[in-house]
Amino acid sequence: MLYREAGDFKTSYQKDSQTFPLKFDRMGYWTVMVVAFLVVPFVINDYWANAVAVPFLIYAIAALGLNILTGYAGQVSLGTGGFMAVGAYACYKLMTMFPEVSMLVHVVLAGGITALVGVLFGLPSLRIKGFYLAVATLAAQFFLVWLFNKVPWFYNYSASGQINAPERTVFGIIVTGPNTEAWAKYLFCLIFVVVLAWIARNLTRGMTGRKWMAIRDMDIAAEIIGVNPLMAKLTAFAVSSFFVGIAGALFFSIYLGAAEVGEAFGIQKSFLILFMIIIGGLGSIFGSFAGAAFMVLMPVFLKNVLVGGLGWPTDLAAHLEFIIVGGLIVVFLILEPHGLAQLWRLTKEKLRLWPFPH
Amino acid sequence: MPDQLLFAIEVTMNGLMAGVLYALVALGFVLIFKASGIFNYAQGVMALFAAMTLVGIQNGQVPFAHLINAVFGTEVHHFGWHVPAILAILLTACVMVLFAWIVERYVLKHLVGQPDIILFMATIGLAYFMEGFGDLMWGADIKKLDVGLPQGGSFWLEENTAWLGGEGFYGFFIDKLDMVATVVAAILVASLVAFSQYTKQGRAMRAVADDHQAALSVGVSLRFIWVLVWSLAGFVALVAGIMWGAKSGVQFSLSLIALKALPVLMLGGFTSIPGAIVGGLIIGVGEKLFEFLIGAPFLGGATENWFAYMLALLFLVFRPQGLFGEKIIERV
């Protein structure tokens, strides 16, 4: 009964075009924000931070990034893992070169470097489309992983070939390294998520986003109505890679602490993030979050139920996870090709009319 | 002849053989893509699944043994019999046909008319499903596949070519299995071409590839053709699985050959069977020669991981439809 426009009068254009037009939605949004910033940091412990909250937040950033490229601009990419690796290694090099600088700067710069690399690998998208592009981005994936494996400069000539996050701070608070508090990790990631989601939302509903969507829907027609495909595609690659790079930097420095490129940023990671945006919903900010939450929570849930609850061996649970993920993707594509975001939209439509649907 | 040149020739020959194996996987892709416009990412996992099933049937493994043991607390592993290779291959082929039918019935039928990219993603989901299912059914350990194919290098060739070079050259080393694979691939391609040219079903298949609606209007059953094509692709996957499995054991990495087949397809063009073969050979030779001449001496090796993709990427920039693909014409 609360969930409707009635009585919620808009008196300016600004109000008319706001993200959450319903008062109920706005209240929900601010509640989530307050809980996320003011409640969760005080109650979070190491298990929840490491198993659920931090991976969810980081994958949400990566999914946002890929969703901008694939969902909004229509350029399918299988190179997300490779771009995350660029972010991670850029962050590592910056962290070890300039130990005094705040982590915030490192992470943002790592995103910027990834954006440059992303533009470079985005160049072929001007000639290549669809599947061909998806396969071409595999070149980025394999080449980047190989590069970080083979050139010792990237991992500072360490004997193991791994990169390890040294202890770095933001305003005097330790955010990386083994001595980090759970709440610090969580808050650091949360700030990035909120800022980036805000950027993504506003980019995608502005001129840039409309150009991307025009290119996605039909690139020739878009070109005819005056969208420059070069600029639109390359900005999509740049922004997307910026997001993915930040996700990679956080994934390595905050979440993993130590990373080996083939294992942490392999082709599996690219697919994982692609699945997130398919299950969540292509071309939707909310979908990126929903997909990330789903793909992070489901293995945790399965593991708790099968291994913890039923006492099955872990490898069985792992196989079942594959089956369920694969099956769900197929089911989603058949039943709801627009993912969880579409379900959410339908729910909202229903809610608006409830309890008198006619 | 100088030794260096002889080594280069040897590398080229081995590259050709590896290329044939890539082409085998790519062939399965082309078959499905031509008939249904679906880019079947699951082809590699199908090869893995086929090889696993073959080994499982051959050794008399109990399917889902691990799961059964975990749920009921029993200790079952094997039925205790050995199935002859030929019979096991036939049974596996039946399993692949069954699989094709299930895929058509429960997945493809519901996705008719969806954009290509959705279908592509559905096959990725399918690949994940099969990977988990195969592991659950037959266990995830590395298995040895032995259907009586010859193994090891050919001593005859080595002895008879050693005189070509100097002290450091011991003759060309070529795996016997690669030679068998080449012969099998040639037979397979010839029979596929013959099938699609001279049989009723083959002609129907080509009609569907040409135009779905026109084929429907002259009474070709689309669904039957899809089952047929997926079965054929399953059979090709079985052959590829046998070859790769005999070469390097049946294990998870087998499914990654699908990724290697992608650049092969891009080079050759998605719609062309000769393209798959030529593309496979180019990639096979290209990556081996590049590794030998440039990768290993100057770049620290393991360039095979990305060379194929880079080559395909550069190639596509100049010719987006591949070597033999149909020209892409876009209309607004």
C-alpha cells in the first residue's frame, strides 16, 4: 500500500528524473546505506568479511564494469580476468614503488592504468563484432596472464612469482596486509562500491550511456543518427576497464593479500563475472549487485548445507556447484533472459498495483 | 642440410599434427554453427565428457559412485568387468546421441529465436553443467585412456631421417598417435562431406544451414536436424576426446581445447569446413614455429598460450569474416 506514486508530487525536473522516483524506494535506499555504513562495520567479524562481504563488494565492482561494456554497450568481453590482473599488478607496483602514498590513490591509479590497457584491447572492436570480438578479447586474457607470469619486473623478481600485498594505510588506518581489521577491509571496499555505482548510474542515464545503448541496439543506425562509434566503444572499454581494474586491485590487495596470476585471474574469473551479469541482468546496475551477491553467496550456502549440514566430501559439493551454476544459467536464459533485475522490476510493478491489480 | 633448418622442419611437421587435432575440435563447432547458428562453447567439454564416459564404460566404473557412497555410506567403485574398446566407443556414441536429444528437448527448443549471444551464453552454461555432471558421474581424477592406439615416437622415421643432419640431429621425431589422428581426421572429414552431399539427411542438414524457414516450408523437421547435428558434433567430440585423451590423459584441461579451437574458427571462418581444417593447420604450425623461432629464445617461452589468439585478432582486423567465411553483409 505504501509502494506507489500517489501523493508523491514532483515539482522540478530534477526531482522528476531522480533514480528512485518512489518515496518508499528512497527510504529503502537510505536505510541500506545507513545499515551498510553505520551498523555493519561494528558487527562484522573476520569470517563474514572474508567469506561474504568483501568478495561480494569487489565482484559487484567487476560486474558493474563488465555490465557497462557488455550490458550497456553490447561488446561481449571474455577478458575480464586479464583486466583484473592488470589492476592488481598495477596496484602492486604502485604500492611497492610509493609506500608513503595512501591506498586510495593507488587503487584509483591502478584503475586508470587498466583503462588505458582496456582501450588498447578495445581498438579491434571497431572492426570486429559479436562472437568474433568475444574471442578477440580472449587474446587479451591469455596474453596479459602470460605477460605477468613471464616478466619478472611485474612481480618484483620474487622467487615464487607471486605478488604479496605489503601493509599500506588510508589516513593512518591499515587496509592491506595480514594485520588488517575486518571492518577496515569492508569499509574501504564499500566506499569504492558506492562511489563507482553512483558514477555508473549517472553515466548510464546520461548522454554517454545513451550513446552506448544506441551502439548496442544497432551500431549502424547509431552511427547514422550521429553517434561516433569510435568514441562510444572506446569510452565503454575505458570506463569498463577502469571499474574492472579497481576490482582487480582490491581483489588482490584487500581480499587475497597474495596472488598468483594464472590462478587468481584466469579465464575462469572472466566467465564467473560474465555469469554474474547474465544472472543479475544485462544492462542494469541493480542486476550487477544481484548477480554478484548470488554468485558469491551460492557457493558459501552450498558448502554450508552439503559439507557442513549433510557431511558430504568437499569435492562433491564443488561438482554440484558447477552443475547448479550451469543449470541455473540455462534456466535463467530460458525463463528470464533479463535476469534477476527483471524479476525485481516485475515485483515492483506488481507491488505498485497491490492489492487491487485491476 | 643445416641442423637448425631440419629442426624447424620437424617443428613444422609437429605443428601440422597438432593443427589436425585443433581442427578436429573446430570441426564440431562448424557443424553446429552452420546448422543452427549456435556458437557451441560446450564442444570442448563434450569432448571431455565423451572421453570420460568412454573410459568409465571401458573400465566398468559405477556411475555416480562417489555420490552414492557419500549418501548411502556404501563402498561401490567398479562393476568388475572390462568392456572391449569398440563396444565402449559405440556405447559412448549412443550416450552422445542421448545427450544431443536432451539438449534439443530441454534447452534449444526453448531458446528458438533468441539473439545469438543468448544462445552462446546458454552453451557456456551447458558447458559448466556438463563439466560438473561428468565429474560427478565418473570422478574428477586424471584417467588413462587406452583404446589400443599406437603411442610414442616413430623409430622408423627417426632412423631413416637421421642421415639428413649432422652430429646433433637424430632424425625427425613424430608421435605415432599424431599420425593416426591425421588419418582419422581425414577419414572423418571425408565421411562428413560425403554424408552431407549424398544422403537425404545430409541434404536436409544443408538446407537448414542455408535457410531455416525455407527448409521448414519444404518439410524438413528442424528439431530432428538439430538432434542430428548435435549428435554428429558429439561424435566428432568423441573422436577428438579419444585423440587428446590418449595423448595427454583424460583430465579437466581437455575442455580447454575448446578455447584453442576458437582462434582456429576465426581464422578459417565460422561457416566453412575446409576453413576449420586450414585454420587448424595454420594455428598449429604458426604457434609451434613462433615458439621455436621467437618465443623460446627471446620471450621466455610458453607463447603457445596466446599466440593463436593474437594471430586471429590481427587477422580479423584485416578480414573480419575469416579466410573462407561468408562475407558479412549488414543491413539497417
